[in-house]
Amino acid sequence: MNKVRFAVFTDLHYEHIHDGQKRIEDFVVNVRDIDIDFVIQLGDFCEPKDSNRFLLNMLDSIGQPHYHVIGNHDSDLYPREEVMKFLKMDNSYYSFNKGKVKFIVLDTCFIKTKKGYEPYCKKNYDKTKDIYPILPDYELKWLEEQLSDDSEYYIIFSHHSFENEFAKRGVYNRGEVRDLINRVNNTGKKVLLCVNGHDHGDSLEKIEETYYFGLNSMSYIWVGPEYEHFCYSNEVHNKYTFIKDLVLYKDGLYAVTTITEDGELKIEGVNGDYQNISPKELGLSDRWNGRSILPIVSSLDTKK
């Protein structure tokens, strides 16, 4: 293995925006001709219905495997089983290997109630009583087993963050996950990177020996109805009723990440722009929900 390279994006939210197809088309064109081993999207992709299968076909056209993480909005209207069937997932959490690197996909879309752990489905949580998002104890045990094999390096993907401390954005038991990661790193192996979506903002932080990468949305920042604006045609606003609550990025954001044989990381991010209006024009700062909401994806090169 000389290197492993993958392209990653998150939070397309195809149904909420008017140009989701173009964002995927541009992504496919940009990554099709570069040397990558796979593509992965980190959740909140699209509704799992037949009319959206063309999005998966577009990813197929890249000519490399594509993997998926379940996001909380993927099952807003459909049961988890339908989401998994659409994405051709045998399980909602799984792993795969490329050379010396094991890639681990986690499912953090769970609620803890008095009855135990329940998967997100059709907004079945009570914000006043339930604990969410959370990594179930049985999945945490599975993660520990995955991190105890003979792989040299590990990359962990999830929809929710194991680092974000803002409100309830991050995984509830993120401290336990980070403790596990730190114990693994102390054995001589290395969890190089944890990558998440969900936050619709940009973040890259090193905690102990591991980088925690909050990947920006491919599409937009949600600012809410108190900042509603009407920047598009009446036709667009009538069809996409939430677009008035969003600040869209001009182009789709994503990252290309390379892991070298020596375990060095290179993240090739994006410096983008806003589409029709900026947060500043709405009276907002550059931070929202504990994240930078600049239209960027951070870059990193650990060789430098």
C-alpha cells in the first residue's frame, strides 16, 4: 500500500434545495478522474424512494465503490429498513479495509429512553426527556472489537460528532468514545481521523493523537425561520418551502483525503462562497451551532 485516497461529502439534503442534482453532478465530474479508492457520504442524503435512485446511479458512474452513513433526516419519513435497503446496506454500522487502514462506519442515530435504545424514525424522540444522539453500548463494544485487530491505522465515520460540545449536537457519550480511541492509540496503533457530518459547519481539531473533522454540508447552513429570506424565484420558494430558512453555498462542498503508507494525513478541502446571501447580511456571525459557517472545508497536511 502506497496510499489510500477517498472523497467524502455530507448533508446534501436533496429534497430541501433546488440544485441538489447539479451539486452531485459537479462532485462526480470533479472526482471521477482523480485517483481515489472510494467515495463515502455521511448522511442526510435524500429520501429513500425510487425516484431518487438516479443519485446512486450518479455515484456509480465514478467507477469506484461508494459507502454510506445513516443520518437523522434520512429516516424522517421512512423506516430505517427502507433507508438501508435503498442504500444497499446490510447493517447500519460496519467496517471495511483498504491496505493498512480499517475504515469504520458508525450509526449514531439512536435515542436512549427508559425502554432502551431506539433508532431515529419519523422524529420519534422527545427533546425534553430522551437522550440523543447516542452510540448504543452494544455498538460501542463492537467498536472496541473493531479497534483490536491487526490493522495499523483506523478512520472512523459517523453522522454526529464525537467532539462538538455545543448543546445536543454531539454524541451524548462522546467522552467514552474518545477514551476508547485514546486507549487504542496508547497501544501503538493509531486512530488517525474521525469524520462527521450533521453540523452544517466546518471544524478540524486534534484531540490527543486523533484529528476530529466536522465536515461542512455539501449544500447549506440552516439558520431558521427567524432569519427567513426570499432570495430565489417564487417558483423555487413554492416548491422548496424550507429554502427561505437556509443560506446555500454557491458550489457543493466536499473533501478528498489521503492516508500515506506512513500514516500521514492529507485533507484537500474547498474554499467556496455563498450563493445568494451571506450570514453576515442576515446579521449573523461566522459561527453557528458551535461551528464555523464560512463556506469552506478545512485542509490539512500532517507532513508539513
